[in-house]
Amino acid sequence: MTTDTRKDSGTLSWLPGAAAILAFIACNGLFVIVAILSFLGITIAINPHIQAAAISLFAVLAPGFVFLGYREHYVLGPTILSVIGAVLVVGTMYIYFSKIIESLGLLALIASAVWSWRASKACVHSV
């Protein structure tokens, strides 16, 4: 019996990171974009309810994608961390807003995505 790293390991391992980064951009990056556009003389209004829905959508997608990675590499830690991060982000969006808690949730989502990605790259299967 030989061990070999799968060639297709991690073909979709970038999805949790993309969802976490999109949640971060929808949360924090939008203010930067609005500020830059305002500096250029362009004014836009962002509906906070739509922004909260977009942040929540990406925050919920990240644990789903991390779970898909779990089914490949069987490392449970990233899945637990991403669920905790998503609960923090969505909870702070709809229950009680706290920028610090929201930032911790986003940090947990990004950390779990990186952890899941590294686990999928280190995944060794027996042939």
C-alpha cells in the first residue's frame, strides 16, 4: 500500500476563502469604495438591509464550503471555527450590532477558510 497526494485535491478549496473575503468586502470594503467614489464626486446610497443580507449570505456560504472541504480531508476544526464565525457575524447583523464581535466573526471565517485550504493541500490518501 502506497500513499500518494491526490492530484485533484483541493480543486474547490478556494471557495471558503472567496466567500469569507466577499463577506469582509461587503462589510468593510464597501465603506472604502463609497469614500473613494465620494472623493471623486460620485455619490451612492447603500441600503443597510441589503448590505446586511449580502454579508449574511456570504458568511453562511463560507461554512457550507468549508464543510465540503471537510468531506474531503476529514479535519473537523475548520468546520467548527467557520460555524462559530458565521454565527457571530449573522448574530451581530440581526440581534445586537457590535463592530468588534463582527470583526471577530469575519476573522474566524477567514482563519477557518485558510485552515481548510491548508488541510486540503496536506491531505494524503492511500492508494
